[in-house]
Amino acid sequence: MFRSRSKDRAATSPDPATMASKKPKHSRTHNTKKPSPSRSKHVPALLLMLLFVLILLVAFVIFSHQVRTKGTPSAKDITSFLHKTVKSFDGLGEKEQQWTEVISWEPRAAVFHNFLSREECEYLIGLAKPRMEKSEVVDSTTGKSVDSGVRTSSGTFLTRGHDKIVRSIEERIAKSTFIPVEHGEGLHVLRYELGQMYEPHFDYFLDEFNPKNGGQRMATVLMYLSDVEEGGETVFPDAKGNISAVPWWNELSECAKKGLSVKPKMGDAILFWSMKPDATLDPSSLHGACPVIKGTKWSCAKWMRVNEYQV
Ligand SMILES: *[C@@H]1O[C@H](CO)[C@@H](O)[C@H](O)[C@H]1NC(C)=O
């Protein structure tokens, strides 16, 4: 069994004693007629592996250079990054290029550009229009919906899975947020007319009744179904970071300049989290809808719960 080093290195044929002692261990994978690999045979394999790693490195350098030189509009904020997504579009209408822009980490918020097609926006407005009712807010002690001056819009809920088009939008939201469709409330279509707004609030519940079905609200996807000529921005007054670093800063209304704001654009959506990753409530998710100064604003919210939400 004992062999000298030089002999071992030079060996090209298996030693019968070694083979015999190894055989039971490898009986399922090794053929007795095949010689077991020796050190000299490892050299070409190692060279091949090195070559492979080298090719990978070169490919990576070329790829990262291409990505860097492509150039996309940026929020110029150190806390933001852009992520281009090439998704297959299964929805209604024409697909436009979609990309994701993280706008804040506190709260965690991102813009999904061209999340909905124009046709989908028009379809949702058409579904909701005949059923609009004055919006209400949740009373934090009773958990009941009440009429309030802090929210002057109109709205209506569309049942989850309402139809094929609604389902495809709901599936897109689930894929983009990693929150299952079953955790979502029905889509809530909202209309804000001249001067209408929603004062800064949290999407999570402060009462104990509403979380009974589905638990707390964890995240929100807010889709803009129309452009708004002036005003109507979504504002996060308590967002950390440089709020004036957004590229659209100069187009914002006075109300919107009081925080980190997103200007409504038909088809765009924002995702923000009302909970931190440790499942505690995130007060920096405070947000409001600025008054519409010119035009009409249509939006659509998807609120997502921690658990399955029964419809
Ligand atoms: C915030 O961003 C703006 C625009 O990029 C820049 O001019 C300004 O200096 C920044 N402020 C701070 C405090 O970093």
C-alpha cells in the first residue's frame, strides 16, 4: 500500500492494491476496467478550468462595460438605482419598455415605468366609471369606513380576479412584488377632480378590526391610469434622503415639494412598503395625494396583506 511520491506522480496505470481497496466505495460509479484518475491527468483538467474562468472574466468585463455605457435616466440620488426589466407582456394592448427605478429606501419605494399599457388604463377607468362613490377613510377606533374631509376623491373596488384583464394585471403585480395574488385586496380605482386630494396617511391599519382578514397591509402598488396636467402628485413627506434630487423636481407643485414626490404618468406605477423587512410598521411610508390643480387624476391601488386575504 505504501508508495513513494515519485512513483505515484509517474503512475499511468492503476495499482491493483489501491483499486481493490477503493472498489467497494465506488462500486456504483467506477468500472473496474477504467483506470482511476491520477495527478498527471488532473493537469489538463485544471488548465481547462482556468481557461474557462478566464473566458468568464473577459465576458463579464465586456458585459459590465456595455451596461455602463448604455446610459439610462437617473434619479441622481445615491440611494437610487435603475433596473431594466425585459418582461414578456401578456396584457391588453401595446407593450412599452418597462424599467424599475428605486426612489427611496426609507420608505422602500420604487417606480415601475410603463407598468400598464394605455389600453389597460382606459379599460380600468371604463370598468370603474359607472360605479364611483365618494371615498371614505377608516375610523381608527371603530374600524368602520367614514366620510372625511381628509380624502375628497371618489372610488370603487373591483373584485379580485374580476376578469381576464384584471387577473393579468394582478398577476403582474404579484410577480413584481413577490407577494402572492391571494394576499391582495381587490383593485381600488380612484378619481381626483380639480382640488381633490388625500392628506398624508398610512396604508396600514391602526384599528384591530380590519387586520382580522389577511392581517396588516404590507405593501401598496399605486398605478396611474391618467396623466395629470398639474398637481396630483403622490408625496412622501417623511422620506429620508435628498427629495430635490428627482429628475422631475421642477415640474412639482408646492404641495409635492414638501416631500419625496412622484408625478402621475399614465401607465406608471409606484410600489411602496408599509412594513419594514422585520415586519414592523414603517412610519416613513406616510404618503398623500396632492390636490389636482389642472386636469383629472385617475389612479388604481392594490393593497397587499401579510396573509391571504379572503374575498
Ligand atoms: C440634492 O440634490 C440636488 C440636485 O441633484 C443638489 O443640487 C443638492 O445639492 C442636493 N442636496 C444635498 C443636501 O445633497
